[in-house]
Amino acid sequence: MREEAIMKTFIAGLPKVELHLHIEGSLEPELMFALAERNKIAIPYKNPDEVRQAYKFHNLQSFLDIYYQGAGVLINEQDFFDLTWAYLEHCHQDNVVHTEIFFDPQTHTDRGIAFETVINGIHRALEQGKEQWGITSRIIMCFLRHLDEESAFETLAQALPYKDKIIGVGLDSSEVGHPPQKFKRVFAQAIEHGFLTVAHAGEEGPAQNIIDALKLLKTTRIDHGIRCIDDEALMRQLIENRTPLTVCPLSNTCLKVFEVMAQHTIVELLRKGLCVTINSDDPAYFGGYMNDNFNAVAEAHPLTEQEIAQFSLNAIEASFISDKEKQRLSTQVHTYLDAFLKDSGKDQSARR
Ligand code: ADE
Ligand code: ZN
């Protein structure tokens, strides 16, 4: 087998953990059409292919405009179940064993959809995914940063009855012009209620947003964070603290954060000792789920199996599961890696 095919096989079988996935961003055009019909909602496309044609983005905002429009077909609890279930089918196919997913309550509550409808649909699907395939999960709700602080506070209040289903709060949407400090008070209140915190920072915005998200929002991991490379002191801090970055390679090239995958810095960050992970962000919009993201990185950057496995080990370390669960999943990864290297004659003993 050629090296590229070997890596593809290795990636396909590697147990993976996803930490950066917007459930609304997993809405495939086919499901969008089916839901539009079911809910009698007009959409400005004739067929799923036409929807895909519209997915030509030049920056984050050009994507967000289309993404929020797409979410308009989600109305009933069953729609949120179907959306989440379709994503879990991809997890099962891609050997994703644990996933921590985002949802954007305000995208739905602002259209008159009850918070309860959204969370119950998502949660029911995740429970079924655990039962049927053993895929474990957590739910994180994100505040839309282009909306005001008051709306975020209202959303936090709406979430309180569902605290048992939501592990943390996050911050997403348009980064430029909406820095972390805008949400300092609402994040402080979320922490008081026992939520963990994460935030998108340093995707399109500057390294300072990463510094501020860590300091002002007390986030335990950073979503994207790739602009950290511009600030040496920050880099040293991230390495020392093993602060996780949930990097999304295909998203970054689709939104022109990097022109091509060969320019992506994820491998450089990995080799410098940062806790970087690979994630799909909005797979229905950016051309691929977890395996596609791993393959895209491995095709553009020569990596060893150990390095690819390190992305999985980093994600396990960065996840919100118990230490015992982390241990169990890390053992799975090490067992898989060792067996693969042995079978392909690349392990140390075979070389002697
Ligand atoms: N919402 C969905 N995807 C996003 C991204 N990549 N950045 C910010 N907000 C988002
Ligand atoms: Zn994201």
C-alpha cells in the first residue's frame, strides 16, 4: 500500500474525540430540503445541489449569513433529533467515540422556538447514540457574540432548568468587533452556576482575543485559537499550561483563514507541544467530517502514525469527561496504535 493509503486506513480506524462541532453546522442540504418540506418553509434553492453551489465562502461572515438562514428549517423537537442523529451516524462511520457538541440557542429562540424543544431533541438523539453505538457526549451552549450581553443573560436564565443536560457555555459567531470582554459578566455568572467555559478566539480575530478569553472569561479551552502563533509569550503560556485548542482545518481553509492546507500551522503547533486537536466545526458546510479533516491534514503535511494518534490523545486530555473515562479512551488509542504499527512492520521490535 502507498503511504497515503496507509495513513487513510490508520485514520479510519483510529478512535477519535470531537470537541468542536456546531450541531446546526451538520445540517446537510438533503435534510435541509426534507425539513423545509415537512415544515412548509420556503428556501431560496431548487434542490440540494443548488444549496451546495451557494457554499462559496470568502470569510467567516459570508458563511455565517448562509448558516443562520439554513437553520430556519429546524422547528420541532423531532427536527433537532433528526439533525443530531444524522451527525451521530457520521460519528459512528468515522469512529468518533466521544463528542462535545455546540448548539446556538439564540438562533432558535429568536425565531420563537422554545429552548426546551431544541435541547430535548438534541439530548434524546445523544442518549440514543450512547445506547446504540456507545458514543458518549456532552452539550455546550454558545452565546452568539454579535448579539448583546442582555440576550446572553436571558439565554443563560433559560438554560438553568436544563443544567443537567448542558456541561458548559461557549462563545461563537462574528469574532471581529465582538471581543471577549463584552461577555465577561455573563461568563462569570455561568461559572457561578457551575458551567464550564470555552470560547471561539483567534480564528479571524487577533491573539489578544485568546489572552482575553482565558483571563476574562476563564475558559478552560480555546476554540480555533490558531492566531496564537503571532504572540510568543502566549505560545509559551499555552504550551506550559497545556491549554487545548480545538482546531478545525477544513473550516479554516474554506473560510480563507489559510489559503491552502499546506499553509495550515496545526502541525507546527503540535510539534511545538501545544495541546492541539482536530475537529470538523460545521461539516455540512466545509466539506467533511472528522476523518476528512484528519485526512486533509495528513495529505498536506507528512505525519507519523504517532503524531496522528497524538491529536486523538490531546482531544481525550482536553475533553470534559472523567479521568477514568480519559484513561479508558487513551488506552484504546495506544492499543490501536501499537497493533497498527506492529501489523505494518513499523514498530520498534520489528525494526531490530
Ligand atoms: N458558528 C459556527 N461556526 C463558527 C465558526 N467557525 N466561527 C464562529 N462561529 C461559528
Ligand atoms: Zn466553531
